[in-house]
Amino acid sequence: MADELKRRLVHASGSGLVALWLLANALEVPLTWGRFRLLMIVLALGTIVLEFLRLRVGLELWLYDKLTREYEQKQFAGYGYYMISMTLVVLVFGPDVALPAMLMLSLGDPISGAVSSDSLERIKPPRVLVTMFVVSTLIASLFLPLAAALAAALGATIADGITHRVGEYIVDDNLTIPIYASVLAWAVLAFGSV
């Protein structure tokens, strides 16, 4: 249980990236979206290198024992998917879409996880789905018009609440939450008035 709490706190710490962007803009620090994108690329590449060293070279850090789940010991870990998905949405979308999607992953996912039984059900129980949808809607409504916020929240809820498989491989929701949320928010923003 203590390790699970640590994982959730580390998950939530990704909100610091969004806070960095918002704070830089509020203080008029010259952190452009292009520079933020560059920062995200560097962080994602660093994560990929760490995972390569862990899986192929045998790098052992005490952090891995505390922050990776048992099933991640021999495969690419969730924190890698986390950084890759955040970077992808920052590269493809603007701040209004990417930032709430990042927060849905960094805050919404650990909050919904707190009410989940952590089992690999095909569809999570209604209380988990409702929790993710409500938290994601609240987050997205700070950045987006209501229709786009609801669409983003729906995307995050589908990604978090439905276990996706490709063959025998289970797709990590750390990869899908920001992507689904961003794509649906963007679609409503782009085509909502049509």
C-alpha cells in the first residue's frame, strides 16, 4: 500500500510540468510553447534511455523497486508511457488542449485509481468511471469550453476505464489518457460548430 501511494504521488508530480508552463506565462518568463515542446522531448528521451538501461543493460536503482509494478519488471514501465504520451500531445496540440490532457493523466488517473480495486477488469466499475469523468471535466473546464471539456473528459474516461488489448498486450492507460482526451477535445473545437 505504501508503494502504491508513492506511485500515485509521483504520478501527480507530473502536474509540475503544467504548473511550470502556467507560471512561466503568468510571470512573463520567455518559455515559449516551442521551448516547452523541446523540454518535453528531452524528458521523454531521457525516460526512454533510462528504460533501455534498465531493461537491456541491467541498471538497478532502488527507485525502480518502489515505483514500478511487478508486471513492469521485464517490460517498458508505465512512467515511460506517461512521458511519451504527454510529449506527444504537447507536440501535436496547443496548450489549451494539451495541458488539460496532461493533468487528466497526472491527477485524474491517480484519483480514479484510489477508488479502483486495481484489478484488470475489461470495464472498471461505475464509481471509477464517474470519478474519472468528474475529475477530468473539472480539470478540462479550466482550459476549454464546456463541450470540448466534456469530450476530453469522455476520452480520458474511456482510456482509463476500459482495458484495451492488442493481441495479448494490454495497452497502458498512461499512454492513452492524454491522447484520447486531446483528440476528442480537438475534434469538438475543430468541428463542433459545423
